[in-house]
Amino acid sequence: MFLCFIFKAPLPKLQAFHLQTSVRTANLDKCILLKKNEYYNEKTKKKKKKKKKKKKKKKKKKKKKKKKKRVIQKNEYYNEKTKKKKKKKKKKKKKKKKKKRVIQVTRLKGP
């Protein structure tokens, strides 16, 4: 495959000299520019295309499996795997705090 060079910006003298010598050795007549980043070589009769970027695959979130439970009575469950009944925990009642009685003492105003 032969290389084709396209320059837009002016180059320094040393770089331009080296590139001129390398371009002379390559056969530019046999390399035809078809489109942007696409070349056709007469010897190989093949097109050279720009590589496409691979898209990143999104990771799938795993769903949690729910245990199969069969309701027998209110607050009572039967688990098929363990063959046991599971009862719901009762909520503890909060104890009410007793209010302390505050006796107000009134002072007698003396002479």
C-alpha cells in the first residue's frame, strides 16, 4: 500500500525537505483520494477505511430474586425452601413516661 500525504499548514525547511524526498519515492499517481480517510490502491484494488470506534456495552443490573411465600393466616408465612412457618415480629409498646407533679409554693409577702 502506498501513502498519500496532505498538508495544510506550512512546515519548517528541514521537515519539508525530508518529506519531499520520501514523497518522491512513493508513487502518488497510483494512489487516488476518494473521500476523507478513504484510499484506493490500483495494485491491490482495495479501499482503506478509517477504523470505527467500538461502543462500550452497558452492564445489565441483576435483579434480586424474591422468595416465594404463601400466606396461610394473618402474620404467618410458609417458606417452601425451609418448610417452616415464619411469624411477623410484634412491635414493642413504648412505655409512657409519668409526668412529675410540680407543686408551686407561693411565698407570703412579709412586712
